[in-house]
Amino acid sequence: MFNVYIWFYTGIFLAIIGTLAACWGPGVKDPVIRTLNTEVASIGVSLIFLCYNHMLALLTLIATSVICTLILLRAISRLEEIGADV
């Protein structure tokens, strides 16, 4: 049976851990790990929204994944243009 509380609290846990990892993630040199740090938080938010509405959860996951990926690719390309060690 679908237990709403398990998914809700798991989503809160993932959102908090993902946010903390994204805050400390810029110290990481690998861009793939930086992307994964932001994706953990977006999956947590999607799990929270999954408790309320399935379409809202799906749209949130798609939107946050696309926006985070575009922002990180832009930041990485800017750092490579100025010659920083990425």
C-alpha cells in the first residue's frame, strides 16, 4: 500500500541533504558530482510533491533538472573561458 508519510519524509530528507551538498559542492572539482548534488535536492522536492499530485511532481522534476543542468553548464563554460581549473 502507498504510505504517504514515508515518501513525504524521504523527500524532506533528500531535499535537505541535497541542498547541503549543493552548498558545499562547489569545492568539488568534478562537474558530474556538482550536477548530482543538485539533482538529489530536486528529487527530494519531487517526492514531497508526489504526496499531493502526480503531475505536479513530474513537472517539478523535469523543470528543476533542466534548469539546474543549464545553469551548471553555463557556469562550467564560464570558468573554462577564464582559465580556471574546473
